[in-house]
Amino acid sequence: MLKLIQIDDAGSGSLLGGTIIGVLRVETEEYFYRVIPLQLYQGEAFQNKSYIDYVVTIINELFNHLRVSKDEEIKVCRGYMFDSLNKWLKENNYNYITTKIKDPLQTLVEKTFDDYAIKLGLPTTYINYTKYPFHFHRILKWVYADYENRSRLCKTGWKSWNKYKDLKPIIKEENVKNKDWLCLKCNKPIPRNTIAAVKAYTSNRHYKIFLHRECI
């Protein structure tokens, strides 16, 4: 029976956190993943694109764990994240192609990144009820709700981060009238007919962050 190995990533396009690299042996459903450390998306490491080279380290480890042979079919996600890996696979005579990765791995690796982001503190409501949970400006809004702590969780080497990292939100108070809001810092409800603190700023458009007054 011909075995198939899938390789995919999730989170490389998210401002938040590192990147998940997942490997699946389809026939046996053996799934393993590792995280490209966030530090490789910051400072000099990001400028040197160390995160791309680190993919090779991850795959080499997981291939050894799975005992991947040279005659197994390997499908690698297209895209720049796997540039160094593709060279390594070719140099080591693996039987691989680059292609669009679909299920079963696609869903597995995306769910892994969701869980990883939630562990970093991203509200589950972002994941469950938002069409684009990792859209840059949605994550930026979450970061500005607790900038001192959450800015450390970002891919700070990005040009887009450096463009918006020094915004100066205006802080005011506002009566919550029409619906309950969730405080974007503690993720607990702000009941209607109460006074909330609001951070307002403009990036690609105007944003308002609702917070408990004690969470400012």
C-alpha cells in the first residue's frame, strides 16, 4: 500500500504567535506538529528569515519520528514557508510534490492553530463567531486592549506591525445602551446601562475597544 505524507502550515499569516507546521500520514492518521517559535518572527531573526529554515528542523524531527521512507509520496503545501524545505527534500531524494493541501490535514492544522491562539489568550469568540478570526486589524484591536502584555505575542518583524505599533488611543467613557459588550481585556461582560471605558484609535479605519473601567 502506497503511503501518503501531507505537510501544511497554519498561522503564518496571523499577527499573533508563531506558526504551526503539521505532518500527517494519511493512511494511519498519524498526526504530529511543532511550532515555529515566535522569536523567529522578531528582530534580526525575522530579517534573516530564520523561520523558513526552522521548517527543515521541524520536518527532519517529525520524519525521523514517523520513519518516513524515501519512496513514500509526500505532498507539501505551496508557498514561501516551505522554500527551504523543498530544497532539503530534493537534496535528500525524497519523493515529493508541492500542491494545495486539503483535508484531512488542512482542518487538523488549522484547528491546532486555533487552540494555540486560544492558549495565548485570544477569546474563543474570535474563533467561533468571526468570519476572519486572524485578520490583521482584528488581532491589532485585541492587542491594543492590553498592549503592554499582548504586543509581546506579535510577529513584530512585520512591516504592518511597525506601521501601526505606535498608535495613541484616546480613552473616554461611554454609556452602554443597546447590548452587552465583552471587555476585550478580561473577556467578561459589560452589562448594558452601565458606563464602560473606551479606547478609540484609527488604523485602516476607526475602532473602539470596550473595557471595564477597572480594566484600563
